[in-house]
Amino acid sequence: MTPSPGFPNSPFDEFLHRFFEQQNPGGQRHLFPQMPGGEARRIALGSGFIVDPSGYVVTNNHVIGDAGKVEVTLQDNSKYTAKIVGRDPKTDIAVLKIKADKQLPYVTFGDSSAAQVGDWVMAVGNPFGLGGTVTTGIVSARGRDIHSGPFDDFLQIDAPINRGNSGGPTFNLEGEVIGINTAIYSPNGGSVGIGFAVPSSAAKTIVTQLEQHGKISRGWLGVQIQEVTPAIAASLGLHGEQGALVAAVTLDSPGAKAGLKQGDVILSFNGSEVDHLRDLPRLVAATAPDSAATMSVWRNGQKVQLQATVGELPNNEQVASTSSGQEEEQPARAEALGMHFAPLTGQLRRELNVAKDVHGVVITRVDSGSAADDVGLSEGDVLVAIDQKPVSTPQEAADQLKEIAASKKSALLLLNRHGVTQYVGVSLGENRG
């Protein structure tokens, strides 16, 4: 499940910092409270917490980094060399294992889904290497997407947290862990009261899989998706902007076998509504591979129910298949509604780096002030289909657009832009072309 590239970056990007700042390739990582030592070699500090009396420790993946050695220091200043059991970069979670000659004190996960905005929380960690530090605050927001990965679903808290807190727990007032401190918004490098924690509802499953298998197994549908904009919704006859628009379906993928088609809008998955684009990757990923799933899909102006057998997310998420075929090069050019078209010749394929399995016509120019210009169409875009109908020649594309403009106000264009397939809704009512 891959959202299309090109989404706007978070406005926080330049200020989002991982708390664990002192990256030291091949160096040593220290977790848990520790007073600054007098070691000559450079070390880096982070936080973590024990979730099992046998010695399983949870922290952030970026805390571990590429360290050659990880050492855990407990509250009583006892030190243990830790083994990395497993890590998941996509959610920034890592599990370690330490061996002790006694049962270790541990904490338990609570239910982050029960946390409400305004609930009091406590953040615990090792800021700046000072040792065990506890701060308090409230849950400021839920379900935050900070554009750090495909499964962003952070709790936002305002408890003061700083560098070195990364990987530490966020507790509710019952003493249960409802989050793992992961990132902060910080213009100056210090706490300004905006922190982000991976919710326990997601972390528990990840930690259990890492403990048991050392790796993560996620569900996979095999489709590329994009946001439903107002123009796209209007062109599809869809009321509202909910759902995830299928821009491409991987050949022989679970989605293809379930009957998903390019241009479908997935409205729900396994009974859960897809209100926003980012909902679908999380829902699919949380589904066990080889299990059945139901989907509600908007297609041709009506809802369709589909059944899928979810696959396992491959290591290479860009898995795709191409087909070969003969190109038909047409010399004729055409223009409609401010767009100028030319055939997709072999030379243009090479110049634009267009794959052999992409068919359509090339936009050679977009008139300034046209509707196409308003939505960002540009020279070099390959127009693949109009309102779900493939186009093969410039004249065919021009005729289809003129016909649509005479009867309706918008059109749904399928483009291939820099190798990425995506839909664009174009309003034709105000176009002067």
C-alpha cells in the first residue's frame, strides 16, 4: 500500500527532531538513566523501558541506529549489554534483550485508544543524559500525521520532553504505557511543548511480533493510492472527499486478484471507514497476511463490495511488473482546452524516461490561464486516460475532452508523471480553451 509521491511536506519538517541526537556510527548507545561518565570515547544516550521481567526492553529504532554496542543502564545503576532482538524502521520501534540474574521490574501497555484530548500523562526518560526524569502534561491531540512514515498515527502531548527522551514511555495516570516518545517540534532544539509518541495501540502489536519473530509481518494489497480532491470527487460523482483513490494496481497482487481497478475509490476496509488517505495503509498493514478482508469501493457512480485475501508486504514495496509491446507512433498533433498533445514516440519515451508499459499521449504545452494550468498540468506529462477511457492518439484525446466539456463541468485525467501514475481532476467550466 503506497501513497503516491508528491504529497506536500509537513510544515514542521525543518523543526522535527528525533530526541536522540548524538549519532555515533559504530559507537556505543546507552539507554535508561545514567549520570554523565568520564569515558574518553564518545557515547550517545537515549531512553527505553522494560516490558517483561525476563529482560525485554522497548526503545526507538533511531536510538539504536547503527551502534556497534548497546548498553542498558537501570535505575539502580546496574549495566547490561543488550542484544537487538528486532527493529521496525517504519514505526521507529526496536526491541532489545538483556540477561539479568533476577526478575526485573517492568511496565505494561495500556489502551491508547481510550486516551482523550485533555487527559493527563507523564513522560519519563533520560533528557540530556541527566538520568531518570519525569514530566507531566496532557494529551494535546490524537492521530497526528507528521509525514515521518506511512503509518503515522501519533499522540501529541505537551509534557516537556527533550533530546535523550527518545524511546521513553508516556504513562497515563493508571501507570500504564500509552505511548513511546519519538519526536518533537522544536525551532530551537529544546522542548516547546509539542511532542509526539507512538500510541500503545500500534506499539503493542509491533513489540509482540519483534519479540516472537524478530521481524514485522504486515498486510499488503498491492495498490498505489492518492487523495480524493474536490475536483476528483466531482468528476467521479462522489459526494464528499473521503476514501483513497486507486492510481495503479500491481499485476498479480492481492488487490488485482480481488478485482480492484484503476480509478476505484476505496471507501472502507474490513468494516472500518477510510475517511482519509492515510487510514488505508494502516488498516491494510494491521491485517494479518493470508486473511480475508472486505472492501467497499466506489466505481462508476455506485458502491461495489469486493473480497480480498491480503498478502504479505514485500521487502521491496516498489514491486511492479511491466509488459512489452509494439508502439504505434502517430505524427499528428492536436489541442483542446489549453492542452497541446503529441504522440508518445520512442524518442519522447527516452527523453521523458517513460516505461514501455505506459501508453498515451504527451502534453507538449499548457496554455497559461487554462484549467489545465490551474491544476498544475505541465509539459512532459503523459495523458493515459480521460474519465477512465484510455487515449492512444492526440486527436482522440482532444475529441474526448471537447465532448466532455460540452456535457459536464469536470474531467478525471489519468497521468504518468516522472514515472508515477496519478489522477488529476480538471474543472472545465471556466476554461477559455
